[in-house]
Amino acid sequence: MKKVEEYTEEELVYLQNKLLEQYAHFKHRHLQLDMSRGKPSSEQLDRSNGILRVLDSFELEDGVDARNYGILDGIPEAKRLFSDLLRIPSANIIIGGNSSLNLMYDTIARFMLFGSLGSTPWCKLEKVKWLCPSPGYDRHFSVTESMGIEMITVPMTPDGPDMDMVEELAGQDESIKGMWCVPLYSNPQGICYSAETIERLCSMRTAAPDFRIMWDNAYGVHDIYEKIRLKDVFVMAKKFHNEDRIMYYFSTSKITFPGAGVALLAASEKNIAEVKKHMSIQTIGYDKLNQLRHVKYFGTADGIREHMQGLAKDLRPKFDVVLHTLEREIGDSGFASWMEPKGGYFVDIDTLPGCAKETVALAKEAGVILTPAGATYPYGLDPQDSNIRIAPSFPTVEELQEAMNLLCLCVKLAGVNKLLEI
Amino acid sequence: MKKVEEYTEEELVYLQNKLLEQYAHFKHRHLQLDMSRGKPSSEQLDRSNGILRVLDSFELEDGVDARNYGILDGIPEAKRLFSDLLRIPSANIIIGGNSSLNLMYDTIARFMLFGSLGSTPWCKLEKVKWLCPSPGYDRHFSVTESMGIEMITVPMTPDGPDMDMVEELAGQDESIKGMWCVPLYSNPQGICYSAETIERLCSMRTAAPDFRIMWDNAYGVHDIYEKIRLKDVFVMAKKFHNEDRIMYYFSTSKITFPGAGVALLAASEKNIAEVKKHMSIQTIGYDKLNQLRHVKYFGTADGIREHMQGLAKDLRPKFDVVLHTLEREIGDSGFASWMEPKGGYFVDIDTLPGCAKETVALAKEAGVILTPAGATYPYGLDPQDSNIRIAPSFPTVEELQEAMNLLCLCVKLAGVNKLLEI
């Protein structure tokens, strides 16, 4: 494929005209497609409808009536299910409500109000800073931003966050209190942290003794093409006596229902005790009937794994469309680059510098809504203005094919426009 | 009935011996009964089992799939249902998760972290104080205590909190930022705030411009003997331009399932906008399927009212047992006094001063667990050591009769012991 730098100005103008013509055709077709969020499709949700019919008894194995008050930190059956699935002891797990984001927000709010394991409440400090591997998950960044925490962008590498930078910053500045991590099939790039990255995160010296890693394992069992498993972060952290550093999150939002799944938090014994202490003031307990639904529906961890193979079967053709279309339409031209994720929920592309916003705007004008450009960076500021997150899960394969054709066209058109400006 | 002050010392000794004999009999019977919390009975929960079978479609009236992401503040159907029930406009309602306590905790945590409608975050202030009408709900007091807020006990009258004291304190001290209220069938006394009390709460001058009333209408439709309705707090507050003062809470914890109901928050437009702003960072949304279950099961506000009549039918014989036994065993003897609630979940008694702890301890030794004495006061400190909360909902009528026989015996025994000490 012809490389972007090989075009003469005349050729660029010719290409621009050709692309504009194609773009005009697209606009006439009045597409209407929202690919802005990582939402499961209806078909994928249908796979879990059975969970709404499994509740026929309510007595839990410890004798508690799941309909009544009682049990703060999750029913024992659900703890065991997720313990088996994630290989984390039940004692280190708290089952929450329907949202792991909510558990994360509450964790940071508690650090602000009460500190962590005896440290000064962060709201009493003059300055709190946070490391944000980017591109990353916009809702993570919104949480830290809303608390007035200063966010520092850390670039991603194919092995995870740039660990030289992380070690240097966290080691020197005691106002840096933690970092966001999506260690497996990262949102949006699909990067899986290498063993070395995880070891360095667990072993590094941090200037703040209450430095916390928010380990959002959102896609922990969400393989699509391959089965990738991470180094066990708790085993590794324990080895370096830093197990209190890790706050681990998981949910079934993308296993059963995003609106009505079950979320969990896992942490060291000390952290679990502290979270429970605060949680016992905040609530009498989360929805035990929904926890029981999940236990009855899946039965075992293998039940969840099997279910995930079904979801992967639905998602694979969609990821195929995205990756094949990118390969066919952009290839090695240089108009954009991307990684090929093996699982998760997103494909992430980098356009030519300064072209992401225009690409997204062009797509929107032709009826395809993408995640706003910049959203994958702290404060919505992509320093290169090049990152675009593609969420292939919601549309049908046919719609997605249309949308990808349009997106590739917009990437090239924005690229050509930019090159002709210079 | 013979009055406590009419007993000679000899008669007291005689009574003590008689009571001790009866108490020994009770101990031999090895009762095992937990009346510590206001939990519905299994029979009462069974009345709602049908709600677990109503979900057959998931499309909401605005086209959203209730299984998927989307809708931060509650499905329109559920807002309308509770709007009709509580006579609050849908626009002023946010539907939350399964716990109104959690909504209240989050509200106070937000005031601490962010202030309210532009005020200084409370965590930045040297001192924050709070008015606590008492006896009151122990979990309310735990929330304010956990945030380091200094609690001031305000006595209850048959018309609600002592409003002279409330007006004086709130009017003078700008560090007093709010108060807890359970306006209808208050926990634990079953007091219903008079029209005058509500008017004074809505109209009073407060030194703190961001003074907030946490209006926990937990028993808003929980009539047992009579149907009592309060003055509309929002209408009244608006009249005095103080609508931003009221944060209103309600839940179906004691309508459907305590573990799996639906909670809501209602407030002024400005407050709703501010809560939504923060909530949109905290979560993508609460469990819409459970909201839809409640809508489909009840259909209309009348459906809820009818359901509540069924629950009242279950609860009435239990309240009868408590009140009749108190009348028969204690009567006007002066060993204890109580109010006769017309609804709610509790009957509250006041023993002779200095006798509540011993009464609860005696009952426990004979196998009946009551709410710990003092729990109904801030910091667990009942200045008179006389208040005991009775929660009649969980036991069967027969068990409850046994427990009440024992409790009345313990009240008198503790009373006699105290009188003989002096």
C-alpha cells in the first residue's frame, strides 16, 4: 500500500477529491449508529436471560434469607464462585452492587475522607496526584478529576504503562498517591500487562506509603481470540510485602447484564477490614438476590468460562470486521496505526497527529457516533490528538461493516486534509 | 395498678423475689429470639415473591433496554410510580440502588467532599455539627459519627423534635449543618411530625446557609392502625424559599425485600442537578431491571397501597401483642412509659431512669436479644439510660408474646433492683 509520506501534493489533492466524493455518498445514506460506548448487543444480552428465571428458593448456605437484611460483604456462595474464577481467596473478596465503577469511586472517596490504613485523609493534604496510563478509561479519569486529584499522563507501551516513568514519579513524589490500571485487554488498546510490568508495579518503591493501585480487571475473563492470563498480582505483591497497595475490581457487567450484574472488590486482609468498617456504616448490604441469581445461573467458575466462550463467539466476527477493514482500507499506508487485541471490548487506533477530532467529527456528520476524541486521556486532552476508541460490541456485523468503511474513509480524509494544510 | 412510688421497701423486696422466681422459670425455657432489628418476617417477604417472576420484557418506555447500560437516575416508569405514591414530581426524584441508607451516606459524603450548591466542602471546615432528634435511628447517627461530625442530641416531643431547641441552635451556630428526621412513624417512637413542626423546620432561619434536613421518610406508607399523612414538606419549604434545605429519602426495603428493594432520593431542582452531576461520575446507573420489576409488579401507586394493607394485616396482631402486654403487665404502674404508634416498625418504651441497660441484659440472659440500650441515641449514650426499642416484625405472634412477657418482667425486675439500690 502506498505510504502516506510518498504522496506528492498533486496526488494528495486527487485523493482528497476521491475521498470527498465517497464521503458525500455516505452522507446520502443517512446512517444512524452509536459506537461511543462499550455496550453489549441485544443478542449478547439474550444469552443471559435465563438468569432472570433461576430464583426459586432464597435460603443461603449459612441459613440467611437472601430476601431479608443481613450479610454486608456478599453471600458466601457468590464469594466462592468468584474466588474460583479469579483465584483469589474468598476472605479477600467483597461482593458489591451492580457497578464496579461505583466500588472504585467509593474507594477513592474513602481515601479522601479517611485516608488509608491510618494515613492522613487525602482531603486534608494540599496536593494529591495520580498516575494515569493513557490512553485509558475515561470514567476512571473522571473519578480522580472530580476529587480534585491532579492527573499525570503516563504513556502505554505494548507491555503496559511506561514503567521507567512510573517508577521515577512514584518513587520521588509523595503527593502521588496511586494509579489506574486495566491490566488485561486494557481499555482501549487491549494491552495485557507483561509479567515484568506487574512485578515492577508490585515491587517498586513509592514515596507515598499509602500509594494505591486501582487494579480494574474489567476484562478478566473476556478472551476473544486467545486466552491470556496475567501474573497473579496479589501473589506478586505479597512477595514484596506490598499487598496493601492493590485494590482489585471485577464485575459481571459484560458477562451478564451491564445494568444488573454483580461487582466485586478484592484486597489484602487489612484493606478488606478497613473497607468493611466503612461499608458497614454506608449500607446494610447489597442485593443478595442478584448475587444468588448469578450463583444459581452459573453454578461454577467453569459455568462462567463456558458462557464467556459463547460471548466470544458473538464478538469475534465483529472484531474481525474492525481489524480486516482497517487492514484492507488503511493497512501499512501510515494513515493510522493500531494494535490487534486478543480480547476485551475495544480496538484502538492512532490517526496521523492532529486528526482524531476531525475524524470523529466527520464520522458524526455522516451518522456514526464514536467515543469523543481525547476521552481516553486525562482531562480529555490527547496531546497528539490522534487516539480513537472503536467499540464494536453493540452494532450488528453489517452495521459495523458500514461504520468501519466510513471510519476508515474519515481517517484518510482527515489525514489528507491535515497534510494539505501544512 | 399500684404505682411504683407507692411501694414500701418491704413490698419491693417481696416483688423482687416474686419477679426473680418468674425470671428463673423463663431462663429454664431456653428461649432464643432476636428482636434487635426491624426485619420483616418470612411470611411478610412471601407476599412479594411474585415480583421475582414479572420480568418478561426489557424495553422501557423510552426505548432503552433495561438490561444494558444507560439511564443514570432511574427509569421513567419507576419515577412515575413513586411520584404518584409520594406526590413528588418525577423531575425531583432520583431512583437509586437497594438502599436508602447508602443514598444518605453518599449525600453526606458528597457534602463533606464538595460542599452543597457552592458552599465550602465540609471536610475543609474546622468543625461540623449536626442535630440528632433522639431517640432516633442508630444507623443515621453512625453515618454522621463516621464523618467526624459532632452530634447534638435534641429531645423528641409527641409532635416531633423539640423545635424551640432546634430553632435556637440552628439559628445561632453556623457550624450546625443539618439534622436527621424520620418524620412519619419515627424510628423508634412512631411519632408523626405535626404540621407546625414541619412548618417550623421549613421556615426557620439557619445560621448555616447550607443547612440540610435529611428527611428519611422510611415509613411513608407504612400505616398499621390508622392512615396518617404529613404536611407536604416540599410545598412547605418552597413557601419559605427553603426548598434546597430538604433531602428526602424513601425505599421499598420494607415494602418488597430489604435486601433487594429500590431506594430513592427526592430534592429541589438545584439539588437534583448537583446530585446527578456527582452521581454521573460515581456510576453508569443503578439496577434498572429491579426498578422494572417493581413497576411491573405493582403497576400503580394504588397497587403499592393495596400491598401495604396486606403487610399491615400481618403486622397488626404483632403490635397488638406488644401494646396489650405492656398495658397488662406494666399499665400505669410507672415502671415504664410508651407511646402507641399508629404505624411504622417499632414500639419504644422508657423504663425507670438507669434501667434500660439492665433490662436488655436481663432479657439477653434469658434468651431474648433486643436492640442494645443506648443505640437510639448519638454515640450510644442515652442520658437517662431508659430507652428500649422493640421490633415486633420478625418473630411470630406466639414468640413475640413470650418475648414480651419476659421483657415486661425484666423491666419491672430492673426497676425494683434500681429502687432497692437507692
